[in-house]
Amino acid sequence: MEHAVTHYSGGPPGSPPPGPPGPGYGWNGGWAPLPDAPKPGVVPLRPLGLGDILGGTFSAFGRYWKPLLGTAAVAYGTALLVACGAMAVAYALCTDEFDVIERSIRANDSHPPTSALVSVAVTFGVAALFGVLCLMAASALTQAASPAVLQEAVLGRPVTFRQVWGRAVRRFPAVLGALSVPWLLSLLVGALLSAGYVALMLTVVENRGGEAAGVWAAVGLGLGLLLAPAAVWLWVLFSLAPAVAVFESASPVQALRRSARLVKGSWWRIFGITLLLWLMATVASSLIQMPFNLLGAFSMVPGMDVDHTDDAAAAAQIMLSVGGYVLISLLGSFISQILVTYFPQLTTGLLYVDQRIRREGLAPALIDAAQVPPPPRH
């Protein structure tokens, strides 16, 4: 859809600036229903109400689940394999340290060598950090895939996995850069709250650290709580940046600035709709994962009735039961994670389109791109 992407990069060529909205617009009802507004894709090409955005999100996922699921499977599957490889390398690098620690334990030494413990902790810490970075990269790739799908979904055009994957990969660096600011803010707030909580536990439970630990607990928790509202405000302010980076082929800085301009004046509306969809997706994912967990638990039953006279057969039966439980649970986790991942992202993409229609009169350009007749004038 390269020829249609240009329609998202600004208002329709030669069109006058959009006029003020007519009657019936607001937070509760949104724009008044317009039955003659063309709807070539998942949403009508007019300012969107809450029902339009909810329906468009479910419709987009229902129509384009194959490329979305395929992108997520490749992205997260690759990230998981790389993360597991990093853990395997860390284990191989620490075999000597493990031997030292094991000998110390067998010798009933209550204080294993500190150097071995530190080496293991640092090595696996680096591997774990690398795994987290891999998962963050996979998340950025899926956040690039959602707008790539919506570019076609809004216009009612089919799109293949290959097309979505290609555009998501091309825009991946820009999306990753645009996401870095809210991620770093979240990391900062989380680190402060965690540090304050640990210091508080050391002071209250372990009675260690004295007044210094109490001061650090107060500072960490205080700063974390103070920065949390600012982090939420900035997160919403920059929430449209991934969509801007894909729809308009913008750089990370341009995407962040553009998102701030589009969100200005509509912060609470965007926050409320995004939060609502996130809560709905979270509840739905929990309900979906429950039967998988139950099925996985039932798969463990054969492993509880083993033949104790044959150790090899018993071990094989237990391994099969545990393996079945793990596979079923992972499948449920993957499906539920897809909902939590994609539904808020699709909602954010539709909010971007809605803001463009409301502020910049994008509807005529979209109607032209979709090649549908414009609504009749009254």
C-alpha cells in the first residue's frame, strides 16, 4: 500500500482546514451517527466514537488475525530462542563456578566462595538482561505490525503476512526509538519503587540498615510515587508515536513530537479508551488461559500413577506429563498474550486515525484512497 501511505502524511492536498464540529459531539456520545458515512474497512471514515473504536479493534483483529498472529509468533519465537541461547551460554561459562559451589555445599561449608557466587550472578544477570532486551525488540516489532495492518484495514484492503512483516521490519528502528522514552520512564519509576520497597523490607522485617535504610526507603518510594503520574501523562502523550512512525514513515523524534500534538486536548479521552481496551483484553486473556491451565493440570494426572518397579519407564512417564503441561500452558499463554499485546495497539492505531480525521480532515483523503463514493451533501 505504498501509494496509499502518502494519504496519512498530512491533510488532503488542496483541502481547506477542517471546520468546527457540528452538534452532538462530545465524550459521552462521540460524533453523532452518520449512516451515510462510507465504511470500506473496519471503521466508518468519519470521526470515531467509542463504539466505532471498540468495534473496529475487534473487526481488525478478526479480519487480519493471520498476519498479526504470524508476526507475533516469529517475533516472540525468535526472541525466546535467542534468550534461551543466552542462558545456555551463561550456563556453559559458569560450569567451573558451579563445580566450586557444589563442592562447597558437599563439604557443609555455610559460606560458598564469594567470587564464584558473584561470577554466576553477574553472568546470568547479563543473560537475563539480554533476554529482556530481546523481548522488548519483539514487542516493538509487533507494535510496528499493528499500524501496518490498520493502514489496509481502514481502507478495506487485504494484506498478507509478507507485506505486514516487510513494513514492520522497515519501520522497526523508528518504532523502537519512539518507544524508548516511555519504556525508560517506566523503568525509572519501577526501579525507584523497587529500591524503596527493598529498603523498607530490610528496615521493617530484617531490622537491617538502620536509619540509612529508612531514608533510602522514603526517598525511593517518594520519588517513585511522585514520578508515576508524570510517567503516565507522558506515556499517553507519546502513545500515538508508534502509529505515527509507521503511518507517516516518521523518525523517532518526529513521531514523538507529532504524537504530542495529536494528543493535546484529547489526553483524557485517549487515556480512558486505551485503559478500557487494555482492561478488556486483560480479562479476556485470563478467561482464555484458564481452560488451558486446567487442561494442562489434567495432563499431569498420568504422571501421578507410575510404575515404581521400573524407574526408567516412570521417569519417562513423568517427563511426558510435565512436558504436556508445559506445552499446553505455553500455548494458552501465547494466545492470551496476543490479546494483551494487539488489542491495545490496534486501539491506539484507530485513535491515531480518529485524531487525524478530527483535527486535519483526513476523511476525504481516505475516501479517495479507498475509491468509494463520498457521502452525499445535505
